[in-house]
Amino acid sequence: MKLFTKYTRINLLITVAIFLLASIAYAFLLRYVMIEFVNDNLKIEQREVETYVSKYNRLPEIMHVKEQEISYTPVTGPIPKHKFSSVRLFVEDEQSMELFRQITFTVQAGGQWYEAKVAISMEDMDDMIRLILVITIATILLILMTTALINRVVLKRLWKPFYDTLTSINSFQLGNKSKIQLSQTNIDEFDLMNKTLDQSLNKAESDYLLLKEFTANASHELQTPLAIVRSKMDILIQDENLSETQSRAAQSAYDAIQKMSKLNQSLLLLAKIENKQFEDVVIINLKEKIETKLVDFFELWQSKHLSIKKNLRDCEIKINPLLAEIMLNNLLSNATKHNIPNGKISITLTAKQLVIANTSDSPALDEKQLFTRFYKTSATSDNGLGLCIAKQITELNGFTLSYHYVNNQHQFSIDF
């Protein structure tokens, strides 16, 4: 969930809750005020009756007034205090029961005590309260809608520098020699964030270039001494005066030199790919390249008793020819090395995709680590750079290399 969306939801929920509680409190307060107002009017009616009785010593005549009811009932004695209550009375004009606010008190007229009840209708008051509440709720809804709209417009503008920075960071890649462009902003927090990011990214870019340059230089400079050592080891192994123990030691050292030489070549190749030194890109027929590789790998597959299933269609891609050779070599070598005796390799090529699958006795591989440098699936003699190099080649040319474990087979797919 986006920060803006989450903030808007929280803000609206809190605002709605506050307005809802305020509306309920306002409704109760308004009703209390209206009831107190009616009570004051009933007290006035009580004083008028008591004044009339004290002056004339008789009850005033009952006058039928709309929305007001008066009644007198003889009682044996006075009640100590007047009493207010809300009652429902039948109104003949309306032929229905309506809510009244009533005051009950006693008064003495002509030597007889009477219980007087004066009631005033509250229907109009309730209607007015409902109308006020409707207007209040409508106003609150209008405020909420206006607030949400303002927040959406204002916050979107306020957070625009932040999202611009995210977009710039997402498009930034180490080693592409393009300086990241961060938008200017007059918001201090975003300005500080952009300055910090700019410093960090420049430092990362500098460290990356130094590391890449060191790797390339080291790999390049190691080639000559490695070639000399390998040549000397060749001469030493061919010496007939070596004992069996010395011969095995020399052979072991020679194998180690061979591995180091291959590792050095792979690292140098990775450095060249990352430096984009393979610029001579042409359109090649991938089907013809694969058919050539089938011939190259035929004897190796035959010695391992591997059966090959192929389904090749014409496919033309734009790539450096040498990189295409390396990419196919690495994927086919991987399918061969990690296969089982009497296993299978299937190669499927369409206009949009190349799929190479092989049987194996190992379970599904870790997709997150598979294409990283020096990742090995088992105790094999390879340097763990083959798939990493293939991944770099596909990314350099805008292709997508992915791995799937389907029907107990390891499947590598390149989408063009």
C-alpha cells in the first residue's frame, strides 16, 4: 500500500470517527437544550395557573390550544414538588399518538386539591432536531469530501519530489556512466534526502568502477604469468626422471593452474561484458548456431550416453557473435555437466524463446542465488561463473534468462 493511500485512509477514518462522536454528542446536547426550553415554558404555564387560582380561588377554564393539553384531577392532598415527564398522548386533530413534555403539580382551589397536568407537544421540536442533524451530517460529509479532495491534490504535489527521486533511483544502474538526476525541491526533508542519496550513489559508483577496474586489470595481468607457469608445468610433467609421487604432485599443480586460468578468463570476460566492450552487434540465425553446437557437443554427449531431443525453428536475434557462442556453450555445458547417466537434454527454439532442459538427480535450485557469481549447485570442478556470464550476456542484449524446475527437469529459458 502506498504511503499516500495509507495516510488518506487513516486521516479519513479518524476524521469520520471524530465527526461521528461529535454528531452524537451534538444531538444529545441539542435535545437537552430543547427539553430545558420546553421545561421553562411549562414552568411559566404553572405560574400562570397558580396566579389565577390565588386571585380567583378557582381553576382557570380549560382552553383547547393546539399542541398543548391541560387537565385537572381532584386529589386528597398536595405533592411536594412539580414533576417533569415525557409522555405520549392521543391528539384528536391528528388521530394519532404524539410525544409531549408534561409538568405535573398540585394546586388548591375552592378548598379542594387538584393535580394539574400541562403538556406541550414535542413533535415539532423533534422534527427540528432531525432537520438540524440532517443539515449537520450533510455538512460533515461535504467537509470530508472536500478534505479528501484537497489532501489528494495537495499531498500529491507535496510528495511529487519523493516519487521523482524513486523513479530516478529505479532507472539508475551502476557502471552505466550516467549521473543520476534528482529533482530540485524547496522541501527541506526531501532536499536533504536527495543530497544524501546523491552522495551515496556517487560513492557507490566510484567504488564500483574502482573494483571493476581492479578486477579487469588483475585478470589481464594474471594471464601472462599463468601462461608461463602452465608452460613450465607442461615441461615438468613430461620429464621422465620424475618419480611417481612427483609426477602426481606436478599433475595436481597443473590441474590447479588450469582451473585458475579458466577462472581468470571468466572474470576477464565478465569485466569486458560489464564494460560493454562487445559493441559489434549483428543479426544472427540462432537456429544455425545451435545446430553447429549440436555437432560440437555430439561426441561428449555420446560418451555420457545422453539422448538429445530438439525442436528448432528459425529465430534471428541481434547479438555479438562471440557472446552468442559463449552463451550457448555455457548453457549446454551446464546441461551436460549436471546431467545423469543415460539422461536427457531437450532443446526447444521458437521465434521468441530458447528453452534448454536437462534431467538431474539434484532437486530444484535456488532461483535467487543461481545466477550469482561463484554459486555452485554441487561439488563440481567448475568455477561457478558459467550461468552468471550467461545472465550478463542476456541482460546486455535485452533478453531475459530464467530458471524453472518442471517435471523433475532443470529448465533454462531465454526470452528474446
